[in-house]
Amino acid sequence: MKEKVLVGVVDFKDHSAWPVDDVIYEMKELVTACGGEVVETLMCPAHPPSAATLINKGKVAEISERVKATGVKTVVLSAELKGHQQRELEEAFGVNTIDRTQLILDIFARRASSQEGKLQVELAQLQYRLPRLAGHYDELSRQGGGIGTMGPGETKLEVDRRRIAERIDRIRKELEDVTQARQTKRKKREDKHIPLISLVGYTNAGKSTLLNTLTDAGQVTKDGLFTTLDSLARQSVLPNKQRVVFSDTVGFMHDLPHNLIEAFKATLEEVQSADLLLHVVDVSNHNFRNLKESVDIVLNQLEALKKPTVLVLNKIDLLEDPTVLEVIRRGFDNAVTISAKEKTNIDQLLSLVEEALSKLAVTLQVKLPLDRMDLINLAHKAGEVISVDYGEKFITLVARLPHHVAGKFEQASS
């Protein structure tokens, strides 16, 4: 049986450019992803925000009444609560009260399957909880004044803080090992001049479906938020015979909690080190422009916004009016309209990928057989030759070449 939930949409007036209906829709999707059922949604003014409860006293009283009338077990507010605000509201409502960040963390905890994913989620949860410990143990955070209570000693609050801080340190060290392993794999790939193409986008934009279409990865896909948490990379060959690696990443979200970005840093390094981004957008969503902007904000935080990017306008098979497609596409640079599910226009996408990679270049030094003057000529034609040294047994070439031709020189080198 689904848990009954009341959602309070916190209204800061100028806090968000998102339409209220879209905020409500997304909150309902988040609750559904946690196995809950939204039975009521209330707008909650917070201008100015209340220091004690975030929302005003009248709305606190109204929600309390609705909780009793509807029998809900949980109240979720769409804005982040401070620890003392959460405690005040929980006492007023008499039921479990959480905020949007906790809701998202709960989804991640349910969806994490790999050891790395579980560690990343636990790290985010602990970082979220640590500053909120104070107040839960008010009665324990004061040393007593009776017999046997004087002198040094740790309160329960201090012990909990210390244990959580120690666990955070251990997780970070384990994730550092994961990062080292990723860097080793990345170095091997870079040495072979195989470009990395990272798929990014809002959660449920269709990245995993596109990865399956491009590489036969067999990634499990499902209609819902955050169905993919673990990074997955698969090698493929483009129509022009160039080898590439496509990498899927965790989906982004509007106001994605900072703790999650921090915790998933090892996974998101795939985005930072990518040669090319495929920004996948669900164009069937009427709010797709805001979804794209939300992803751009996260990419900017990762210092990856200025990377070469192909905008992939996905799910065109779900559009009620296909005639708007061309108008939408013309509104963006370097964009292509596709259906990853139906494999529509995938050839156009791959052409854009080949074109984008052809503009990228790497500097390499290779030793070529004396009879491979064809490659010397190719280097002059396709890139920038820095130096050519003709020896007795081989030719030493230093050149800056596009990714799609660099591999030919590596294969022929001594």
C-alpha cells in the first residue's frame, strides 16, 4: 500500500522561474519514485520566510488540520528546511516531515545498486544530516549537574557527530580509490586517442535509451526519475570508422542538492573529462527549455558548460504536433531532433558527432616507417605539422591532428 503524502509547495515569489504547475508535477513525480501517493497539494507562502518554520503560522495550522483530515503519514515541503525548522514542523503536524532534498536522497538510496553508487548516496546523506544533528539531543548535549556527572566526557551529540565525520572520511577515501581507477582507465583511453562522448541531461530525458541505441549497451531503462545512477561507458565505432567511447551519467535536476553533486564527483568527472557532450533534452515536455537551463546550471558548476556540445532533442515520437519540430530546432545551435526509442534520425546525430570530433585535435609524437610518406602527407593536409625528423630507420613526426585521424598514426607507429 502506497504511503499517503501531503506536498507543500513553498512560494518565495521570486525564488524560481518555474511555473507552479511544473513544480507540483515534479514533486508528485518525486513522491511517486519513493513509492508514495500525493493526496493533497497546498501552496505555502514564505515571503518573508519564517525563521522558525519557513512557512507562515497560518499555513502551518492549515496543514495540521489537513493532516488530521486526510490521514497522511508524511508531509513534504518543496524547499530545503533547516534542522530546527523541520523539528518545529514535525511537532506541529504530528507526522514525518521532510524536504525536497531528503526526498531526492531517498530516491537515490532506493536506486543505488553498485558499491560506488551506494557509497556516493551514503556520503550525500551523511553530509546532509551532520549539520542537522543539533537539537535532536538537546537534553543530551548538556552535562548534568548531579553526582557522578562532573568532569570530562562526550555527550551523545558529540559522539554522533564524531562517528558521522569519521564515516564521511572513510567514504571519501574509498571514493578516491574509485577516482584513481577511473583516471587509470582514462589515461589508457587517452593514450589511444579514443574520444570520450558523455551523455548529459535532465533526469528521464532518455539518455540510457540513447546509449543503448548507440552502443547496444543493454542498459536497463524505465520511465521515471533517476532510474540510472551508475556511470556506464561503452566503446563504439562511428560510420567513418572512428572509435569512440559513449558514457552515460546520472541525470540532473532543477535545484539539484549540492551534496549530491559533491558526492557524485567521481562519476561526474566523466563529464569534466569528456571531449564532447551530448546534451539530451526531452522535447516532448512543454517545460523543456527550463529543463535544459537547469542542466546548463549544473554543467557550469562542473566547469563543463563551454565544452563542445551537440544538443539532442529527444522523444519526438511523443510530440502531438510534429510540425513544431523544425521551429524548435532552429532555435538552437548544433541541434538534432531524434527519437532514441524509435531510432529516428540517429544517422543525423552521428553525422553531427563526426563533425564535432573532426574539429577537435590532439598533439602526438610518433615514429613512422620510412615507407609511410602517405601519413606525412595526411598530417600536412589534415592538421598542423610541428616537426618532421627523417632518420635512418624511421620518421619522427610531431603534429597536431584531429581525433578522427590521430588513431591512424598510432596504429602505424613503431
